[in-house]
Amino acid sequence: MKGFRVQGLGILFAIFCLIFAFLYPLPYTLYPGYAADSTPSASVKAKLDILKQEIASKAAKLKSEINQKLQNKAYIGTVKTKSDEHSSTGFKTITLAVSSGLKLVTVNQDTIYETKSKRSKFSLKSLAEEDYVAALGDVDEIGTLIAKKIILQPDPTKDVTSVFWGQVISLSEKLVIKTKDLKNITVTAGDNTNFSDVKLNDFIIVTGVVNDSQILKADFIYVIPQGGFLKTKKTATPSATPASSSAKKK
Amino acid sequence: MIMLTNYILNIQYQAVRPYSLGNGPVTTAPATLTLAVSSPDDDSLTFQSAVLVSGSTSPNLPVLISAQSRNVVVQSKFDGSFSTVINLEEGVNQIKIVSFSPTGDQRSVDKTIYYSKEKL
């Protein structure tokens, strides 16, 4: 009986030793210690500082780019309206029709008025509707130009320069090109152009002014070295017609 | 190594290989012709007598840059980019940029800039 008790105590002791042996390393494995010199807050703070610097640098660059876009602008177009002095700002405004639409220009006591030749006098009072002007200055966030200078321009030329691409199908004193739309355009040499470099079947780019006789007076001719090709017009295929009498509408 | 070099050279050769009417188009025409002009800014005022004209279109295409003082055609590069410097006339300068596909399709962008010899 005593032997059994001793044996039981031994087994209990052995179990206790085993449990102790298993549990002893637990605090060292589940909860590892951190190095004192790399705390999480230190590394996060360093990263945040770097991020702040990057953001500040990018913001400064963006601001500089925006300022560049707003400075030194020129609105060129015809005067559409001229308004009286604004009660609060003291500015007068001019509406210009430019190629991209209507633009607002404000003028003040510092705005300089010039003609292109700088010989004749010009002022805001003498500015009339349909005058062709260039307003120079900086623009604000909403695109209104604060004019430092307004220059009266001569009326824009009525001659519109046309650009054509095509294949040379005839070449003599005049040349004829067939365009993408398979239309024939007759071209004459201009004051500074000739056809010496042009050969039959060449593909060319030509610019110039088309006269009343629909003849283009060339002021620039360029032979495309890699050539090109014209798409032929598609014609209706026989399958487009009814195949049999039964297909015909009765 | 030699095979790799030949492969790269072959790709580059094909990239600049021109198309011709006789042999048919080697370079396939772009599905959609695009043109974007990054410089100069529209409605800009410059105090320099020359301006950079640059942008991008489809690869290996002629691009016409037409200004009052001069017309010039440049070829877009393999990546579609193009650039050239043009001289300006004092005052208003209308610049037209046009790219052409091998079949004659065109894309055009107009820019208006003002060249002043005097600072404001």
C-alpha cells in the first residue's frame, strides 16, 4: 500500500516536471522582447517625416507649375463687349472672342494701350467692337486675364491656309493630286515653291491658299518619303442584289 | 547572345521600316489616329524668339508644323513623340500642327501664342 503511494507520488512528480518543462519557455516564445533602439513609434515617426517632406516638395512643384500656367498669357481676338467700371473693384472689363471661345479681360489704371505700329494713339475709349486686339497679362483662377498691355492688331488676314495630303496623279506646270476622299486638287507653284523634287505617284503634303477657281497656290510642298496608299471606294457586291425571284418582294 | 542581338535588331528594323505603295503597307495603319500637343501652351505669351513644339501621335508618321514664318515636317518616333523648335515672328503667331496617317487621315491642333520682344 505504501509502495503504491510512493509510486503515485513519483508519477505526479514526473507529470509536474513534464508540465514545467513544457510551460517554462512559454513567456520567452510567445512574448518576444523588442530591441530598445527600434521602437515602433520611432520608425513610424521617421517614415511620416519623409512622407511630409515628399508631399511638401510635390505641393511646391505643383504650385510652381500652376503659377507658370497662370502667368504670361495672351488672349488674342475680336472685342465683343466693353463694360463700365465695376463699382467695387474699379476694374473695367472687355469680352474677347478668341479661337477657343469668349474670354474676359479686366483693365485698370496701370494697363498700357498700344497699336502694333506704336505710331498712332490708342486708348480704352477708342476701342470699338470688332477691333482685333491682343491682351497680355496674367490670368486668375477662373481664367479672367488681368491686362498689363492691350495691343491693337491689324485685322487678321482673310486668306485661310489649307492643308492637303494626296498622291500626285498629274505633273506638268501644274500638278494634280488625288486626296484621301478621291477628289482631285490642282496645285500651282507659289513664290517660294517648285515641283523639282516631286515625281508622279509621290504622296505629298501641300499647304497654301485656294483661290476662287479652286486652285491651290502652294507655299509649302513635302514629299512623304515612306509614301502612302489610297483607299479605293467600296462598290456593292452582287450578293447585295436578290439571289432569286423568291427573294423579290411580291 | 547573337540570337538575342539579331532579335533586337530585327525588331528595331521593323519599327522604322517604311510602307510603300508597290509592296503594300508594311506598317499597319493605326486604328485611331491621335494627336496631343504638350508644348506650347495655348494663349501663351513668350519673350523668346523660338518655341519648342512637341507632342505625341501614332508612331512613325509625318507631322506638319505650320507657322507664319516657316513650315516644317517632322517624323514621329517609335513611341509616337515628336518635337522641333520653330522661330516666331513678333506679335501674334498661329501654329497649326497636323499629323497624317498612311491613308491620309488627319488630326489637327491649333495654338495661338504671342511673342513680345519687351518684357511687360
